[in-house]
Amino acid sequence: MLYQWYELGHAAVRPARAAAQSARLMLANPLNPLFHTAFGRGAAAALEVFERTTRRYGKPVFGITQTMVDGAMVPVAQEVVWAHPFCRLLHFRKHFAAAEAPDERGLRAQGGQPRVLLVAPMSGHYATLLRGTVEALLPDHEVYITDWANARDVPKAAGRFDLDDYIDVMLALFRLFAGDVHVVAVCQPSVPVLAAVSLMEAADDPATPASMVLMGGPIDTRINPTVVNRLAKKRGTEWFRRHVITRVPWPNAGHGRRVYPGFLQLTGFMTMNLDRHLRAHKELFFHLVRGDGESAEKHKAFYDEYLAVMDLTAEFYLQTIETVFVRHALGLGEMRHRGRPVDPGAIRRTALMTIEGARDDITGRGQCRAALDLCRCLPAARKRHLEAEGVGHYGLFNGARFRANILPALRAFFQAHQRKARAPAPSPIVEPGNESERSLRARQRRGTMARKPLAGSAPLSRAGRAHRLRKPRLEE
């Protein structure tokens, strides 16, 4: 009933929120005499803060329409090049004056720029949390990103999605690029990305990525455990199953699906730094009273993103808790994927870079770096570690320190380990299709996605099979 009570609370406050918005618009009108008084400005500011703190924030958009390449502004269009009930692969395609034709896999290597696959975390926030990362990488790279679906919007007919299915998606995406890609895993996906590369290397798969970068990932949470790590270990998986798992209520498309709700994850995020968030909203109030629009807009832009959260499937959340935080399976060499052992020691070709923030309070120092020791057969020349001083968890992939210190290191690492374009994998990943984004979404709602087992892997659940778009639809 937890989700139902949450929905009831939102419904109950909706009339008050609408009234507050109407009153704010009236008080903020320059033709209203109260607009020019301290009382009017204070009341309008208070009403806006109330409306924003009680609002339901929808999925943000990337909104990236152009980038600077070699001193010239180049238009950018967002397109879907691969799809799955729980994930879409987005490509930020740059439209150069002399457009190049797609290669035989439907992926573009425009201008010979390195391809970068950003694996966004599936931990409560949308992929747009990495908007700044995409913008920073775009001038010098062809950028792709995983866009994970909100579990409450995926019908039960689409099947389950757990950590094994996540690894299957990683395997499918890596084979889609046939080795011509540099993978960047931001926090949570570090474990499934390392697992997928390990499986491919053990099978001598020619489509292993050229390199992978793990940023603040919980590879071995026994090292310098944080509050989050200690809580998961202390409570155990069954506690989380009993206390934080609930069912999506009607009329959401995924009604009846068991999930870990995004609003609980957001509550956890905010309570870790509650005083900072309270202070930020207090400052927003004074910015609005003083008419400091620039500062107020910066606050709004951050919290519009931060407060937009998504649900995770219960099976994915619980399996991650058990595998990563309770059993420490990867660090102990006990992790398995559909019966196959996951051994990072099998990695010999894919270059590895780990990045940690000295002030990271979510992933402890040394937890991500542990991947370098696990990849014992990888030559030292193909390993690198970067310790970002003065950087917290979110600063690893966004902000001034990321652009000044981490981005140049990424650029150099990609260039050092860039491969020539490789031939497509011998077996197709999926049956080719040709449908619009609208029809794809309609079939997702009906749970009738066409699926075929991924080549070279064990049979998957219905949610672990992908459907690729031959002709991507450009999104606004």
C-alpha cells in the first residue's frame, strides 16, 4: 500500500498546488500593486517554493541541439538506434556540412571521432542526469547513451528485468558496435559493465570494447564502506524486500509490477544531505524575493533534474543489493551470470581506467580502483587510475572539475586505445525491423516486443531480448 498512499498524498495536495500557482501568477503580475511591495514579493516567492516542493517532476529532456566542433557550431539531433522494453540507445548525431552515410551496422563514425557509449546509472534518476557529460564529450566524440525506462511505465507483459538481464543488454550493445567503442560506466553500471566485458573476454568474443572507464563504481564495497554500504550489509536483502518493495498502482502502464519506487530512493538521497537541501530551498526563496532571476534559475534547473526520479524493478534492485553490497560477489570472485562464472581475470584486450572522487560519500575510495587488481591478466600499460581531488560523487561526471581535470584524461585515454573499425559480429544481434518510435511505444504498452535470443549468450527472459530500429526517428 506504500505506493497507493504516496499517490493519494499527491492527489490530495493537487488542489492546493493549483491554487498556489494561480495566486503566485496574480501576485507576480507587474500590473498588480502588491507586486511592488515586500509583502507581495514574499508571498509570491513562498507560493512558488510550495508549488515546486509538492510538484511531480516528469522525465526531463536532454535538449541538446548543437555543439562546437573545431570552432564551428554543428547541429545535433537525438535519435534512437536500438530499443528494448527497459532501455533505448540514444545517439547524439552531429550534422556536418558533408554528411557521411551510415555504415553497415547503422552506426555512424563521422569524421573518424571515437565512439563513446555512456552507460547511465539505473539507480533512481534518468539518463538526463548525464546531460553535462554528453555536452562535454560531444565536440570530440560520437556519443551514445543508455536511456533506461521507468519501471512503472513498462507493462508486466514485457517480463522481468534483473541484474542478469542488465548484463545481457550490455552484451548486446557491445556487440552492436563490434568492438569500435569506448564504454564509460557511471557509478552503478560499473559492475554489470565489468561483468559483461569479462564474459566476452572469457569467450574470446571479437566485439569486446576498445576500452572501458569505470567512474565511482562499487566494484568491491568491502573497501572503505560508506553509510550506504554499511546499511545494505546490516539490513540484508530480506529487510529491503519486506520494507521498500511495493507494487505499481493503477492506472500506470506497469500497474501490478513489483518495484523499488523512485520516491524512496530520492528520500534516501536527500536525507544524506538534508541540511544542504533545506538551505538551498531557503536561498531560492530569498533569490525570488530579491528578484535574482539568474540564481533562481540555476536552482530550478538543478532540482528539476534532481527531483525527477524513476522506479526500478524489484528483482533488479534486490539482486544488486545481494550481489554487490551483501555478498561482495564480484570482489570475492563468486559472481555468476546465468550459471557462467564472471572472472575479470579473463580481460586481456580491453583497456581499463578507473576514476574516483576524493570526497565521494556514496562510493568509498578504493572500491572502484579494485577493478584494476581484479583484471590481473591485463597488461599494466592498458590500466590507469585517476584520483580526482576535491571531487564528490556527482562531480565525477559533471561540473567545472570534471571539465577541467577528468575530461582531458578521458580524451587522452580514448585516443591512446582507439582501434580501427572492426567487422560486424558474424551473428546478428536482433532481427532487423523498420518501425516508427510511435509504433514501438505502442507495442511496448501492449507487451508485444519482437524478440530473438542474443547471439553467443544463454537464453534470456522476455525482458532480456532487444529490438533494434533500422531507421531511427529523430526526436525534437
